[in-house]
Amino acid sequence: MQLSHTLPVASATFDDPNLVSAAGLVPVMALAEEAGLRALGDEHLSLPTDKGANAGAKLAALVAGMAAGADSIEDLGLLRHGAMGKVFDRPYAPSTLGSFLRAFTFGHVRQGDAVASRFTLAMAEQSGLLGKAGDTGTVLLDMDDTIVEVHGYAKQGAGFGYTGVRGLNALLATVTTDQAAPVIAAQRLRKGCVGSSRGAVRLATDALALVRRSHLAARPVLLRADSAFYSATLVGAAIKAGAQVSITVRLDPAVKRAIASIDDDAWTTIRYTDAIYDETTKTWVSRAEVAEVPYTAFTSAKKAQQVTGRLVVRRIPDLNHKAKDGQASLFDTFRFHAFFTTTPVTERGTVAADQVHRGHAIIENVHADLKASALAHLPSGTFTANAIWLIAATMAFNLTRAAATLTGSTQLARATTPTIRRKLINLPARIASSARRLHLHLPRDWPWQDAWTALYAALLPNPAPAPT
């Protein structure tokens, strides 16, 4: 593609008051309004002074800016260009929203958590964000943390965590089903040098409470996590809430003894990296194998905290880097990966349990998605301001996914939020008014016109106007 020689560009001026660059915010914020975002903010946020006035509207402005791609306080200025003041009431200045963020204390952050959970549940009712009431299958609840890198010494709570990167620690819990893509159910911002399991029990109970309050309550729930979250308190809290667990274990002496007790003929070859399926024997030719053994976890704890379940083990031959130099191994050695699960073997066999547990990696996609969006930057030096920024980022994530779900496109419903933004939110429009009503004139031949029109028609009383 090259510039036109027939009609060359002669000038460029920023002078049209009737244009907007993110017309997709119209249906998206209509969905937020239907789900009660502003009303929930007004009801649950009790920030003092003028900084906390109109808390619901300011929180909605934060979410709107993030849905449109803002990853810093300054970026929230994208809500105040062209005709945005005609389409939306009172677009707030970035400085006003920055003062609003800095007014939060820890108690107000917990109020923000309450708003986020209620907002997610309301969107699930409006859009099918968590699937439909008649759906079946296991609800997968994943927990993991990630380090959000920061720079400089002015960020409260910043420190060097397990990655060796200076930052703050964001702990998330996501809900996934066979019918719906991951949705963030709970979130918490911690200082950078904190252990992964800090606050995990409270986060898990918050996420499980959200599941119980939704239409997913009647379905089985499986909590998946890595070895950093393997503890008697977390497993006990999950079981008490009615969930099963599938958590990676550390290779401590008790686990090693359990692995050593597995018979050599108990291992089953599984589909893994570079596996080949043998049509003749109907089996996988692979270097990875799985087996299991009954196991009682936390035997060093009190009897009431001990949990009986299964230890599922995957083994892979350890690479011998000196084999090419003629120093072959006398016998095979293996690397082991083990996890503890309370799912009955009649419900999910060894191979199936391993496959489901490996699916825990899906939460890494959510981390990457947030870091490519609003969580690319933690904008304030105040820890609590960054904590509410994380909450707003998760609400924007869920709102964007709910909007994509309403389009009826399975592909969009499972797309990343940057992709959804590019196709549904960040498209330009010209504003025209007639009979005290606004009309959006959108680009002709927009590739995702049908999806955008379906979203608009689902949320606003009149069908979207045909492009002219």
C-alpha cells in the first residue's frame, strides 16, 4: 500500500468537533450501565471529600478508558476528544481521575472488590459471560500470581520477588468453562516481595463465593494452582466451599517416596510434545508417561487438616547432554511433575486428570492479556491507587469479553482484549444530530460490521444505522 498520487494529502488539522475515535464505547458502556457499574460504585464506595464525589461515574470512566486501551492516568485523556462530550455525560479529566485513585485506602479497595464481583455477576446475567444456565461440565477455577514490573523507587510496595524483577505482585483467580473463555473472578495487589500464597485463601473463597452466587452454583468446581499454593489451609478452604482441587506439589521426601512406590508397569504413555499416534496399536508414541498412587496430603499437620486424594505423576526422560559425545547413560533417569487432586478416579482417570491439570496454564494468557492492556503500567506511586487500578483493569477485561460475547461470534468471544478493542471498540465515527438524537456514522466496509451491529442491537433500543 502506498499514498495516493491522484489525491495527495495536502494538510492535516485537528479541528473536527463531531468525530470520535472509539465509537465502540457506546454499546460497551451501555452494557456497563445495564450491569449497574455506576450505581454499584455509588452504593459501595464511600470515599471522603470532594475526591470521592460521584464515585460511580468516576469508576465507570476508569473502566471506559481502559476498555479503549488506556494504560496510564494520562491515557484517560482519550475520553475527552472530539464529540465524546456529546456522546457521554461529563468525561472526567485525567487529573480528576488521578485524585480519585489516590483517595482510596485499603478499606475502600475492598469496597472496590465488592463492586467488581457484583458487576461481573450482573454482566453474566446480561450477556452470557459465564455461559448459559443449562450448560454442563466442570467449572475450572485457576489461581496464579504475576509480577507487574515498575521502575524507580517511588512506587509504594515495589520490591524484588521470585522473578528477580522489581515490581508489584498481582494475584488473580479466573473462572473458565467449556462454553466460556476465562473471566476474572477475584484479584488482589500485593507488595512485590511477597510470597505467592499470601492472601490466597481469602482470594479463593471470594472467587468460590462468586461461583456460588451465579448460575454455575449447581456444577462441580475444580480449583487448579501450582506448587506455590499447595497448603493445608487453601485445600481445606476449597473443600469446605464444596470444590475439588488439583494442585501441583513440591517434590519433598514424602512425595518422592510415593513416586518410588509406583510399579514400573503402571505408567501410561500420553500425548505430549512431539508425540506420534500409532494407528496400528491405537496408542501414543511419546516420551511422557503418567501414573498415580493414593496419597494423603499434609500428614505433618493436625489430623483434621489431612486430606486423602490421589497423587498423579507425569515423568519425562531426563536429557543427557553428553550423549552426543559418546557418554551414554547406563539407565534412564526421569524428571517428575506431580500434582495432588481430590477428584475421584471414577470421575476423571489418570490421563484425563493430567490433561485437565495442564490446562491451568490458561491463566497465563490472562496475565499476558492484562499486561498488553491496562496492566502494562501501574500509574501511581500510591499502593492503594494501584490496587484499585488493578480492580478497574479486571472489570474492563470482563466488560470487553462480555461485549464480545454479545456479538454472537465464538471467535470474538474467545479473542484477546486487544483484538476485541481493535475490531469492536477503537473504530472512528462521525456524530450527527437530528430531532435531539445522536446518530453515529461509521466507516463503510468495516470488516467486523456485522459483529458490531449485533452488539449495538443487543444493547440499544434502535438498530445501528447503516453506514452512509
